[in-house]
Amino acid sequence: MSVSQVLIVGGGFGGLQAARALSSAAVRVTLLDRRNHHLFQPLLYQVATAALNPSDIAVALRRVLRKQENCRVVLGEATSIDKERKLLYLRDGAALAFDFLIVATGATHSYFGHDEWEKDAPGLKTIEDALEIRRRVLLAYEAAEREDDPARRQELLTFVVVGAGPTGVEMAGALAEIARHVLTRDFRRIDPASARVTLIEAGPRVLASYVPKLSEAAAARLRQMGVEVRLGEAVSAIDKSGVTLQSGERIAAHCVLWAAGVAASPLARTLDVPLDRAGRVLVEPDLSVPGAPDLFVIGDLASVKAPDGKLVPGVAQGAIQGGDHAAACIRRTFARPRARPLPVQGQRVTCHHRPRGGGGRDRPAAHRGILRLAALAGGAPDYTHQLPQQAARARAVGLGLPALSARRPIDYRSN
Ligand SMILES: Cc1cc2nc3c(=O)[nH]c(=O)nc-3n(C[C@H](O)[C@H](O)[C@H](O)COP(=O)(O)OP(=O)(O)OC[C@H]3O[C@@H](n4cnc5c(N)ncnc54)[C@H](O)[C@@H]3O)c2cc1C
């Protein structure tokens, strides 16, 4: 009997975890990614603001998996899935056959139909994005140092972040910190502390996915750090010299950053199954694709509800647990007959997340306390304890899935 082929598309948090969780399974695993590295996205903003280097938060996928003998890593970009013929097509025309497929290609930026804004307001998703943002921020200070016209100098020293979710809040906090603490003594003609950092949010509060009290605390802390927090104001235009708000107000800014919207990976559309408004696959409770029990979609690409009826947020822990669960479903396929009884009510997968206590040498900068506080109190995943060196070994911290059973709905609650 030939060995079953498990194809995993995407070596992010979800895909990498799935590959590792299959290390002892009697299957052949292929991990395909269009990049050769796993990226610890939660620390991207530190690269964007020059606090960390790319190598601190990226690690070669083949290095991570080099000891896993049943797994090979393939560099390539998936473009479509033929779920009937069980084939995955790549951009270069190649096709990979599979018995089981785990799709973990994550999400990308959404400019809400204004893709033309991207060149003037880059988002933060990849190392390339982070380096481009770093370049724009640092060059703005350099250009301001040489500028004689006060109005133009102010424009160069104005930084606008659009969107006050976790990424926007982190970016705005980091930009304020650079201006007020990091660069203060490095320039002769300008005072970096005079830089204006504006965070614009269309909704009524920052960190909308947290409880209101924590949003208020985060906004207050940002203001204390010198960030101008503008709530309930939508952006109507972005160009290379600034942003226009729906109210008609114009903010002249050389550097505008986008942190407002995400859209699911386009690969989902080729599955030809129902998607939610963000383009995520409406998966079955066991994360399989409706009508295709050997295909799984996990992480940011999956639209899945937790037992409390709320949508599982697009966070690393959800992806990691999804990877574990899909791998467990596949493992169980070989351990027991496929036809399994329905899950017993109340027996759910429970995942434990033990945040590391105490401070390390690379303790995150002060503003990260905002997110840490929000994460701990709100029950949301907290990755701020992850140190750069540990990013290379990015994986679940203390995640245990003891009672995992195939075809059982996943429980994403973090205890
Ligand atoms: C700036 C930022 C900060 C964040 N901060 C936090 C945080 O503090 N805490 C937290 O829990 N979460 C955070 N997140 C969210 C978290 O990173 C995501 O939820 C998580 O990465 C999702 O994992 P995933 O495996 O679904 O996708 P990803 O980790 O995005 O991985 C997708 C992988 O698929 C690959 N890929 C995509 N398309 C293709 C294709 N067509 N063919 C081949 N390969 C492909 C990509 O190269 C990538 O390696 C943050 C995200 C960002 C962008």
C-alpha cells in the first residue's frame, strides 16, 4: 500500500504547526510556501521601526524541519486547487497531487476597493513590507533634517497610521517611541520629538475586538505617548503627500501606513465553496472543507466559530491550534476506521496557553504593555512575551491538546 501524501500549503503559524504535528505519522508531508521562511508576524512592526532585523523574526522553513524525515519543503506559489482530482496547481505550471490537503495561506491587506492607495500607504504583512516602512520612516527624518521650508519639514515629520487594530496601535506606539526616545539626540537641525504621529480609526474605539475598558486604556496610553488618536474618522483619499478625511480635512504627511483591512488569501476562491465576506472559507466544525473531508482550511483563511458563537479571531494561536487539529484528524484516519461516531457533547479540545512570566533582556518596549494588558485581561492571545530569539522556534507555548479526537469541533478558548 502506498504511503498517503499530505500536502500543506503555507508555512505560517498554522501550516508549520500542522507539519510538525504529523512528524510521527505514517504519511509523507510536503510543505509548500511561496517564501523560504517562516515569519513571526507579531514582531514585524519592530522590524518596520528598526528595533529588530529581519533575521530576528524569520527562520528558514527547511531549517525548522530538517530533522523531520517524513517532511519535505517545496518553494512555490499555489494558484488553484482541484478538489475533485486532488491536485494543487502552482504558478509555474506544476501540479502537486495529494491525499490530504491543509490550506494555510493566511490573509493579506485589503484597501476596501482602493488598491491604488497601496503605493502611498503600505501595509505590514511581510519582511519586504517592514523594510519598506522602515525605509520610509528613516528617510523622512533624513529629508526633514535637510529641509529649510518649515511647512514641508512638518509634512516630513508627520506620520499617519490608518486603522487602530492591534497592528495600527503597535505601529503608532512604536513611531511615537522612536520620535520621543530613540532619535532624540541624533539630529542637529530638527527635533525628532516634534514629529506628529496620528492614528486614524473609522470606528468608535481603538482595539475594537477587546472590551471597551481596555480600548479606553490603550487610547489613553497612546495619547500619553504623544499619539494623536482620531476616532470615528474615515479616510476618503490617500496620495503621496498625505490623507484626506471624509470630513474634508487634509493631513499633509510624507509617511502614511495602512493597518485597516485584511482579506483572505485568494486561493480560497478556487475551492468553489461558500466564503464569508472577508473571503474566508466557511469550514466545518472540524476545519474540513464542506463536501471534502480530506481537505482542511486553517488559520486566518478559515472562518470558524468558537463554542460561544463568536468568530475565532485571526491570531497566531488560532492558527496553531487549527494546525494541530487538522493534523490530528489526519492521524486518526489511519488509526481508526473513517466512520466515527459524532462527537460527544461537552468533550471539547481544550488548549492551554501559559504566558511566560517575568521580564527578559529583550523585554518589549513600553507601549507593548498596552497590548499585553489587553490580551491578558481580554483572554486574547498574548505574544508579547515572545523574545526575538525565540521567534526562530515560534510555536505554541504550553499548548496541550490531550483529548483530541478526529472530527470533533475545535475549541479555541485559551485557558
Ligand atoms: C503585523 C502583524 C502583527 C500581528 N500580531 C499578532 C499578535 O501580536 N498576536 C497574535 O496572536 N497574532 C498576531 N498577528 C496575526 C497572526 O500573525 C496571524 O493570525 C497568523 O500569522 C495566521 O497564521 P496562518 O498560518 O493562518 O497564516 P500566516 O502566518 O500568514 O502564513 C501564511 C503562509 O502562507 C504562505 N502563502 C500565502 N499564499 C501562498 C500561496 N499562494 N502559495 C504558497 N504559499 C503561500 C505565506 O508565505 C505564509 O508563509 C499579527 C499579524 C500581523 C500581520
